[in-house]
Amino acid sequence: MPRATILVVRLFIALTPPPVVVEELRTATEALRADRSGMRWTGPEQWHLTLAFLGQVDDRARDELTERLARVAARHPPLALSLGGGGRFGDRVLWTRVLGETDGLRRLAASVQAAARRARLPVDERPYRPHLTLARRTGVHADLRPAVTELAGFAGRPWTAEELHLVRSHLGAGPGGTARHEPIDSWQLGRREP
């Protein structure tokens, strides 16, 4: 009897801002993106709030994970969030801050990470820091401090995160060799199945 093929894919779990919020942030960062060398900017169509990065996941683990994520989503209410200001992780990553119900966002991220661990998937052990990645440094040195200063006055409109997404990342398949993200499953936050 032939062996079944096991599909392995690169996954992460995230929340996605609505199009109006993405457009507002795109407009606010337009001049900044045009003015920076040494940075690889994330396309607005890829902007999301990562709750857990999972790396390579096979079909069996993914099936168990999706069951667990459905329960996690049902237990957590929608979250009132906004984006504002800027920050950096050293001189590697430029991001905008997530504001609003960040305690609830941290609880959701902790539950998502626990679900992944229960599905026997490795999860980053660093404390969760709510942010949306805007750009990463390329091989060239880039000083991100001026960009953080320019983002200081950005205050985005409030929005409600209502869905949890399991997203597949296709490395190198996006514009300019970036990753392309494909949501493969979604669950409404706070919605209990009958």
C-alpha cells in the first residue's frame, strides 16, 4: 500500500487590520517608505499582527491545531485596537505600535501559543510585544531612529479585531521576492458554536 504524502507548510497565526486601517497606515508611511534605503518594506497587503509564528507544520499537527484554535477564538472576545507611533527592534525591524485592548491581545496571544504547544509545535518563548512590522533591514546598515521619530505623531483610527487567522507563508512568492501570505482558516472571536 503506498504511503500517504504529508504536506508541510510554513504557518503563523495573526489578526488582520481592516482595509481602511491599512490604507491609513500606508498613506502615513508613504514618504517614509520612499525615503529609506537599506530597508525591505512589508507591503500593505501583508500587514498583520502576528500572535504566534509556527514555522514548518505538517498536516497532522495542523489538523489538531485548527481544532484548538477554534476553541481559543470562541473563548476570546473581539478586541478594540488601533495603530500608532513607531518603534524598532534594534536596527533590524521597524514597526508601529498596537494600542487599545492590549491586555486582551496579550491574553489571546498566550492562548494561541498554548494551543500550538498542545499540538506539539514549537513556539517562541519571548514575551509577546504587540506591533505591526513595517520594514526589516537588508544587508546595508540602516539607522531606524529617524523613522521612529517620523512615526511618533501617527495615530490611527480605532478598529475591532473580530477574526483569528491561520496563515500560510509562501517564502519568495511575493513582490520583489518577499513572502506571500495566504489565510487558510479563520475563526470569529467570541463566537461559540451551537
